Amino acid sequence: MILSRSTSMLVILSLSLIMGVIFLSPNFLEAQTERKVFQTHSGAIIETSGQILDPIYSVSEVEFDPDEFLRNFEYGKISVNSEGKTIRDYTIIAEDNKIQEISPGIFYNVWTFNGTVPGPTIRATEGDIVRIQFINNGSKEHTIHFHGTHPAGMDGVFEPVGGNGGKFVYEFEAGPVGVHPYHCHVMPLEEHIIHGLYGVFIVDPKEGREKADEMVMVLNGFDTDFDTENNLYAANTIPFYYQHHPIQINTNELIRIYVVNMVEFDPINNFHLHGNLFKYYPTGTDLVPSFFTDMITFSQTERGIMEFEYDFPGKYLFHAHKVEFSEKGWVGVFLVNDNPNGEE
Ligand SMILES: [Cu+2]
């Protein structure tokens, strides 16, 4: 259809008027600034005018360094019992009242094990006795439920530990070999997980694994407006952190990543590595890899061990190939440097 110049002008003018009425109408403007009242998971009444909770807090009480967390393993206080078994003692303290600025301007009530989300990465060798003094300094009941093998009474489900100083000792033999999550198991479970009460438990084989540059990545998400959908995603809590602070690794050096998916609400998450493929050991229970791939999909608490080496230096992305998640923070970069020792 060919319109005369004056008809075209008339159409444009009419459209502009209609759009102007829509966008400038008091109702539309009000909708943009309308403050809605939400009840949070924990019962608090919060006002917000947008998709992200308004920063009603201005001070972060929790400092979390994803670089430090990445390669930090807690081996516990070591002793030997009368049978000659290694005992590893840990203390884990739960709290549920701290505020963390998880992304610039986004303050979130984190529930923590030993002050951070995720909690400490607990590491033992198969057959060691793991003994955890659990202290609940929160205001709500919490527990620690370890994945892995242990007696029923050590499962952290039917023995809720009261807040304000409640105590429980978890004691069990470390096993099976692999990478396992631990998390609070008090109902409503999603509330206790989404706020951050989780961490990683690594059980090493007695014969050890090949020497490698080892790291831990917990894939997590944050629902900052309490609609049971995540607004932010990350590897190790801070969205986009490893994109802005690339993880430095070397060429021709074995990299081993213990990956655990703790994203709540979304049925799947995944991990895609650029410029390379990795050997993948589901749950890390087998010493022979099951896959050689560049992309692995996880449901919640699914986890595994990845191993790879880069031949060529440079910057390589790793991210969720579920693009929504990577665009909301679950993306990072490996900066591969020439190995100072040459070919290892
Ligand atoms: Cu809990």
C-alpha cells in the first residue's frame, strides 16, 4: 500500500498521540512507582517498587571473597583414635540474620554456615571420621544434612536444632569418594536453601587423585523479590564475579573443578566450557570419567568433577548455556597463562 505524504504524516501523528496518552497517563506513571507490599519467606513485610528488592539496607554485614572461596578447602582439626583412624573435627555455626550486598545495590538476608554463602568446603579422605560441632546461632531451627553415607540419626532431617545456641554433633565415616553437597534440611526447605544454608563436602580416595589446580564452584541463585523465581545467578554467589576477575590458570596444567548445583526453583542448570572439553565424573564417585564433553546439565544438588587442560593461552568463557542464567550472572572467564614451567 502506498500512502500519500500527508496521509503518512497523519498516521504518524495519530500514533504519537495514542502512545503519548498511554505513556503519560497517570495510571501508567503510577504503575511505575507503585510500591507493592510483599511478605518475605521469613514473614517480614517488605515494600518494593521493582523487580529487585529496594535497597532498604545500605550496609553489607557479610564479606565474601569468591577468589578465596574458590581454592579454599577445610581439612579440620586432625587427631587419631585408638583404632588408628583419622578424626577430623570441624565447628560449623549457623546464622540467619546477616545482610550481604550480593550485587551492587542488592542487599539480601543471607543465612550462613560459618558466616558465608556457600559455607566452608569440608574435605576428608574416605574412611576418616568426620565430626562436626554444629551450633545454631540463628533465630530459627536449622540442621546440617550431608549427602553421602551415614547412620539415620546423623542425617540432619528429624533432629532439628533449636536457634539461639542449639547444638548437635554430627559424626560419621566419610564416604563414598566424591563431591557431595551439605545443606540445612528444615522445612520449608526451599526457604532455608535459597537463603544460603549449603556447602560442599569432598571425600578424597585413599590413593589420592592426580596433582591438579583444584577449585570449587557452587552454582547458586537468589530470589530477591520473593516470587519463587531467581533474579540473580552465579558460580560462587556473586553474579559476574569471575567475568570481572578472571580465574588465572596455566597451560598444560591439569585443572580439576568440583561443581555442585544448588540452584533452587529452576529444574535445570548447566555448565559450558569454551575452547576445550573436559572429562566428567558424575558425583565424583568413579575414578574413570563417564563423559568427555564441553557441556553438562544438572538438576538440583547434582554435582560432579571436571578435569581439563588448556593447550593455548588466552581468555576462555565458562557459563550456563541456559542463556537466561548467564545473562543474570552465571558467567566467568579463565585467563590461561603460559605455564612458567613450560610443558608439564
Ligand atoms: Cu535452616
